[in-house]
Amino acid sequence: MQEIKKRRIVLASVLKPVDDTRMFEKLGLSLAEKYEVHTIGYPGTCLSEQTNVTFHSLPAFNRLSAARLWMPYKVLAKLLRLRPALVILTTHELLGIGVLYRVLTGAKIIYDIQENYYRNIRHTNSFPKLIRIILAAYVRIKEVLSSPFVSQFFLAEASYRHELNFIGSRNTVLENKLSASTGSLHSRRPFPNHGIHFIFTGTLAESTGIFIALDLVDQLYAADPSVKLTIIGYCARPQMLHQILQRIKNKSHINLVGGDHLVPHHQILTAIGQADMGIISYPPNPSTSGSVPTKLYEYLGSRLPVLLIDHEPWVSVCKPFDAAITFQPENFNANDFLNQITGKSFYTSPVTQVFWEDEKPRLFQAIESLGI
């Protein structure tokens, strides 16, 4: 009996690696249960041969370079060769070639919105102010003009439903929760009363709170010299990385993993499993106010206690499990904090609704609704 050929789906990015946490580990591996799946993106950090997803790496390029301008056309060439029935675009940079591919082939397109790009560009310091205004407007106009050609929008945050007025009703919320197959779900050792090992994971930038975290640890170290901090993640801006390196210079209690290069996700999860407490310290900003940090799901799924900035939506996520101690940067007192955690019990209730497996049924329902 002849085997029925699976429909082909391509997930594509420019800056994200082909083995990106969301594109590959969550969307890609899930869809590969029913479809033939390919990912296109930046060269990966730790490509596994034991997977039923096919990787197509773009040539390596610098984030701010002329070579980046040509990457969408290289993606288009790969799409025309692969001829997928569905393309999932994970960045606004590929909307133009996505629309062109749909016009040429009639294929369906999904735009996976992982960030509110307008707010991220407009309200962070990645570019000079005037350029931020122009670039943010350009991206939003591109999203609006492309929207009639998009068959479905995936939203990494529920808040995007009211933040983005161009998506209409063609949307499915798929939050960046932790895959239970990769999370550290085992029981943790008792929380220590001293010598706490803190961890800061993910993107290293002022907007993600790295400098607030360093301020906290400086204060905690002054109160308890046995405190340690592991910073593990990637910093895309060399100037920002230089500032971080200057801040941690000659501080043996702070260890940086990554910095100038991407760190494999499994290595980050292993580090989370070895830490005592995670730090989430995003400063107030319109670009993140409505979002739930991916690392919050990773910490909760790994049963890692959290030192959490006092932002009500995130506090509400942690409260059912007694997972966090909140702080306000301007009023943080290291001695009070250390006294507060003495004898405190974390995770007094089972952790639920933080795993990717809760999102998968909606993923397949959305794909099947397109006739794929």
C-alpha cells in the first residue's frame, strides 16, 4: 500500500536560528507529528540529527550589515525550491517575500507574531530616537499592508489581540510556554538560607533588566558574600555587552555564559535546573508591559523560585503556586529580602498552565482550519 505523502510546511526566520526555541522546538517539532516540516533561519547552535525536522541554514551574517538585506531573497529562493503548502513567517522581515510567494504559488501564509515590533522599536534604545520613529512606522505599515494576504496570525501573547488592530479575527494565541519534554520537572532540593545561586537568562539588554539584576546582586553580595549569579544568554549589541563586562569585571561571584554568541536552549535549561532562584527584572516599558516573559514559564515549569519585579500581570501568574518574591528596584533592601526567604516554602501547589502541551491543540486546529 502506497504511503500517503505528508503536506509540507516551512517555518522561516532571518535572525532566529534554524533550531530556535519557538520556531523549531515548539512549533516545528509539534507540527512534525503530522506534517513534513522544514525550518529556514540563521545557522543553529547545536543542530541535532535525531529529529524529523529538516534544517536549511542561511549564510552567517552580521546583525547590522548589508548582507542581511539579501537574506529575504535567499529565503524566497529556498521556498520556491521546497514549494511548501504553508509558510509560517516568524519575523516581519519576511512579509514581503511571503506575500510574493503566495501570489506566485497560491500557498497559505501564517504570520507568527512573537513581538509587538512597533512598540519594541519605538520604546527601546536599539536605535537613535528619530530612526526609531521612522523604522517603527515602516514596520507597522508593512504589517498592515501585508495583512490581507495572511491566512492566519499566531500570537505569542494574548495581549496582542488588543494591541494589534490589523489582525482581525484570524488569530490564534500560542504562548511561549515551556515544553514539558525539555523542562526540569523533578523535585528541587530545599531552598538555601545563604549562598543563594541566582540566575539571569535570555536576551541581555537594558530593556530586559540586566543592569537592574546586577544592582540587586551587588546589594545581596554586600549583605551575604556567599551569593552567586550566573548570567546566561546572548547580547546582540557589542556596546551593551561591553557595559555588562565592565560591570562584572573582577567579580568572581558572577559568571557570564554566552554574551557574544547564542547559547543552546538545552544548556540554558540545565543552568536553570542548577540554580536556586531566577531573576526577572524588566524595567517598566510599553514594549513588555502586556507580555509574559518566556523565561517566567521556564522558571515556573522548572519549579525555580523567582525574584520578580512587582508587575501585577506577572505576579498574578506566579501567585497560585507561591513561586515568587516581588521587589521594587528603588526600594529593594537586601537584608529584608534575605530575612524574608528564611524558612519560606515555594511551590506549595502543583504547577499548571505553563507548558507548551496546553497550546498544541490550538496549533493543530488552526493549521487544519486552513485545509492543510
